Amino acid sequence: MERVPVLKIGEILLVSIQIDMEDQVALQLQEDLAERIVATGVRGVIIDISALDIVDSFVGRTLATIASVSRVLDAETVVVGMRPAVAITLVELGLSLPGIRTALNVDLGIAMLARQDEDIDLLGDEDDTDQVAEPTP
Amino acid sequence: MERVPVLKIGEILLVSIQIDMEDQVALQLQEDLAERIVATGVRGVIIDISALDIVDSFVGRTLATIASVSRVLDAETVVVGMRPAVAITLVELGLSLPGIRTALNVDLGIAMLARQDEDIDLLGDEDDTDQVAEPTP
């Protein structure tokens, strides 16, 4: 079976999706990624989709699931390299990839993850809401 | 046509080969990589082959050509992620990937490139021989 490799680069995991996201491939990727996050303790995952001509609702859902699973394991996911045509098609299809953060390329994705990691270190808690809950002493 | 994406990560270019290396794909990759090396001015290229079940003589030749072209453009190539079974088959086939440097994974490949870049900076020349020239104080 085809399998998407998960590469560890410094403090992030990188996945470059180049093959068709069939059910089994997507499930295997989710599993591999979750296992690698736990094994390596990284805080960031970057998924490159620059090789994809089309992102349909299944791929969108797969990306969202990966992001959710990673978040539960304390790692943030950034999707990078989306082609302009893919973005246009996504919006035309009514898909807006909720819960998924995007960056133009891998370097910008790494910068985004580094910034956020800094924020977490500074605040001792992730700031996703407008109201910041102060940890009780 | 399928195309292998070339990702820029900091000071290196990363290529993760996941699809079959047919003639056109290999040629396109060589072209894309050479263009990106010139456009970005990077000194290192990492090619991940952890997704490949088999490396035949054509893939071996493609990797060697990529390494040679990169070298002419002043960038070193490291092939990473080779599976144990692939290494065994390579040797059984009498292929030893001459002119290609390898590392176990991406992190080690980056470290290899960084060391060599340091050597170049320190000595003003690449040191590939057994005799280590001590920098004069």
C-alpha cells in the first residue's frame, strides 16, 4: 500500500502529500502522524499540498481531522503550498477548511509555528479566544 | 503530469520522492531542482526516498544526475531515508550509488550539510580527502 512519509525536521514534522488521498492512505497517515507526534514530542506539523491539483471535501475533512488529532496531542498544524486554483475551487465548493491554519510556503509555516510556540511559552497557555482565562493560582 | 514538489526549508531544498520515477517525472524534477537552486541560492539539497520500495538503476542514475547538476551549481546533495531492504537490493544489483552521499534521516542530512558548509566557510575550500588540513592560526 502506498504510504505518505512523515519527515522530522528539527522541531517539526513535515508531510508532503503527493498521492491520491484514498481512504486507507488517509487513515494510515493520521495514524503515522499521531504516533510520530507522541514519539518525537514535536509541537508543530506542516502539511504541504503544493502537489495537489484539487482538494475535495474528503481531503479537506482529512486535513481537519489531522489538525484536530494533532491539537489534542499538543501540536499545531499548518497547511502550506496551496495553489491559487485550489483555493478558488475550495471556496466555490463552499469549503473553507475550518480549524485549519494555512501559510504560503514551508518557511512561512515554520515561522508561524515558531511565533505561536513563543506565545505559549510566554503566556503559559494557548490563546485561541478573545477572552483570556487566567490560570487560577 | 505528476510532478515532485521542491520545498525550500531555511537554507536547504527538500524533495520527498513518493511517485514512480518515470522518464518525464525524473527530467522535470531535475529541471525544477536546478531552477530552484539558482533562484534561491541554497547550498544543500536533501532527497528523501523513504517512500520508495525499490531503487532500480534508473532511479539510481537519476539521483546521481541530480547530485552532479547540483554540485555544478554549488550545492551538495544528500539522499536520506533509504530503507534497509532497498540498501540490500541495491548492493545485490551491483549498484553502489557512486557520487551520492547518504544519511539516515532528514535531521542527520541537514547536520551533514551544515558541517560541510562550515568547512567551506572555515577553509575556503571543500575538504573531501583523508588528509585534514588544519586552518593556520
